Amino acid sequence: MEINYQNFIEALILDTHPMRRTKSKLKMHYYIGLEHLLRKCEENNEYTSARLKQYRNVLVGNTDVPKLTEKECKDVIYSLVNSRIRPWRKKYRYWLLCDIALIIFDEAKIKRTVTCLKEYLNKRQALEIENLQTFLFNNVEIPKTIMFTKDLVEQFRTNRDFAAKPEKRYIVTANVSAGKSTLINAIIGKPLTRTSQEICTGNLCYIYNKPFEDDVVHLAASPLNFNASYNDLANTERSVVSSIASHFRMTHSTNRVCIIDTPGVNSAINRNHKKITRKVLKEEIYNKLIYVLNANKLGTDEEKEHLQWVAENVTKEKVVFVLNKLDDFKNIDDSVEESINGVKSDLNAMGYENPIICPISSYFAFLIKLKENGEQMSEDEIDAYNLYFKKFSKDEYDLSIYSSTIDSNTNETEQVKMEKRCGLYGLEQVLFGGES
Ligand SMILES: Nc1nc2c(ncn2[C@@H]2O[C@H](COP(=O)(O)OP(=O)(O)OP(=O)(O)O)[C@@H](O)[C@H]2O)c(=O)[nH]1
Ligand SMILES: [Mg+2]
């Protein structure tokens, strides 16, 4: 499926939409007006349909939208945007423009739709609407007279600025079950990509950050799903490429980021997985490659083979190594450092002069973020969290000592302390740090 990235990564909060406070009949009229203007002036577009569905949910709920004739629709719009007997309704034409902008996002298309809206307005009103249109595309303070548009205009502007940022792309690779998907979920702070003890990721999964939290997950499916539940994500077809957009709960960055999950390369059952991953490692454009090593399976022939392949096929400066699953590492006190040194000397031998190696427990990191953000956790997850919390409170499990950039701060919360100790904080700093 071809994705329009700017529309796909757009965040939108409708829970606080000003029309929600109005009467049901008015909300229905507003929805009819919005839909009519968009359908009339925008080519039939699946993004518009997916967005309209969100508006429909918020404004109309399960009530059927009556089928109106062209003339009836026009009358509804007139009564909304240009009512002589209800002058306070002028707000609605401003909100309509904001909503049109938020739905179609593209400047030229917005202009085209605004031309349709202007058919209903007199000269002075049309001019006011044109003014608002320019506010969407500059950063001028919103005048007091139209303060009621502030929330919607600001949402538009934040999305606009975010979409204009260059995108940083990260790709994750490893052997089967090293914890690639778990690590990605830990960075994002949500269970967006499937994880399992069995071979799990079956094709590429592109996950895009959104500019702010709107509690909505976008899934590029057919039809486009702008209200995907974690269940929907878990039930997508494994063997096809998938694309997801959601706000990332990253510690150090608000950047525009795309993380690409890949299948493990050593699946004996499905040889195609190796082909898929190696092809994308060679052909995709990315800033960094995150190579995940399972600390409990270091030095296997399969590991050596993939490391060698990456050394020969990927620019060395792009690679960040992650030593994962250190929570159930045996003899933790003397061997984390030894393992890091062992990995380092293997990598030196492959031509990496000064490899970056970040030790981590991805699973604990993931649980910390779930808890921190008030996500629902299963009983098993709560038990595991408590167990790891105890473990990582011990100094011999403090992985932050392997990061040169972490300062400890006595005022920090327990959560931040644990993020540092489990290795996530240091890794995020390496990947995204120093960027705003
Ligand atoms: N104890 C522990 N378990 C982990 C950690 N990271 C991942 N796991 C577990 O390891 C198993 C595999 O994790 P995934 O994230 O699915 O691994 P993957 O590399 O994406 O696997 P494939 O997609 O099949 O290649 C799951 O049961 C995870 O819960 C960790 O840091 N500690
Ligand atoms: Mg996976």
C-alpha cells in the first residue's frame, strides 16, 4: 500500500474539539457540512475517509447520518456558517476551515477546499477566512478575536513543523529472538510490534513517530485504520510489510523518527526472512543500524556469520551494538564487563575500531515505560516488573556505569533511576541524544 507519510504521521486530538460541547443536531449538521465540503472539493481519498470516520465518531457517534440532496446539504452549510439570525455561529466557519486543514493537511488542497467554503460567505467573511488560512501557515500569534481557534490552529502548526523536519531512520537487526521487537517497544513505550518466544517478526515493520500524543495508532491496512487497537496490531498478517504511526515516548527526543523492525536472520524454518532483512539492510536509507546481541547466546556460529555480513555490507560508523537480556545474565557481577570486552575484541577483529556497545535489559525497559505512562499491565508484567525492580536496585546490575554520558542526579524519580540502570536511558542518548 502506497503511504502518504505526512498524512499518515499526523497527530490529532478530537476529544477536546469545541463542537463537542454543542447540541446533537448541531453536531450532526457540522459533520454533514464538513463531509460535504470535503467530498465536493477533494478527490476521493482514503486519508480523508479515515479522518472523517474519526470526526463522525466524535460528533455523531452511532447515529445514522441522513442522506441529503445537494440543495439540502447546501442549506445546512449556509445555516452553519452564515446565519443572520444567529451571528454567534460565525465560529463554526472558522472551525470548519481548521478541520478541513487538519484533515487534508496539504496546502494546495486546503486552498481548493476553502474556495468551496467561500461560496457561502460574503466578501468580508471570505476575507476573514483567508486570514485564518494564512495563520495556519505562519507563526503569528492568534488574535484575541479568534482565540476560539487556538487549539485547532496549534495542532495544525505542530504537525506542519514536525512534517517539515528531516526524518531520522533506524533499522534493527539480529538473530531470531534476540529481542529486536522488545527493544523497539521499549524505545516507543508501547507494545506496537509483536514479540514472542517463538519466531515472531515475519516481515518488515515500519513504525513512525507522531508529533504529540493523541492516543491513536494508525495502521496502514485496507481500509486505512486510524483507530488501531493493540489487538489489531497483533492480528495483522505476519508475512506482509506493515506500517504503523503513533507517538513515541522517547526520553531524549521529539524528533521525527522511523524505526524499522526486521525478521531474525537465522530462521531455519523460513529462509526468506534472511533474504528480506539483508535486502533491506543493503537497500534502505537509514541513519543508524541497531544490531541486537543476545547476551546469553554470544559467539554462536550464526551470530558470527551475521556480524561478518553486516561488517562487509553496512558502513561501520552507522552501527550501534546492543547487548540485550542482561537481566537474566548469569554471574552478573563479573561478566558484563567481560562480555562487553569480548564483543569488543571480536568487533575489532572485524574492522570496527571503536564500536559502541550498549548493555540493556529491553524487557525491563519496556515494563518501566509501560508503568511510567500508566498503560495497562497484565499480572505477569507486574510480577516481572517487581522482580526486575528489585534486581536492578542492586549495584551489580547497574548498567548505567557502562555509559560515559550518564550523570546520576539525586533528585530523579525511581522510574528515571531504573531507566538509567537498565540501560535504556544510555541507549536512547546514543541514538537520539543532543537533538531537539
Ligand atoms: N528476560 C528478557 N527477555 C527478553 C528481553 N528482550 C526480549 N526478551 C524476550 O525474548 C523473546 C523474544 O523477543 P522478541 O522481541 O520477540 O525478539 P525478536 O528479536 O524480535 O525475535 P524475532 O522477531 O522472532 O526475530 C520474548 O519472549 C521477549 O519477551 C530482555 O531484555 N530480557
Ligand atoms: Mg521481532
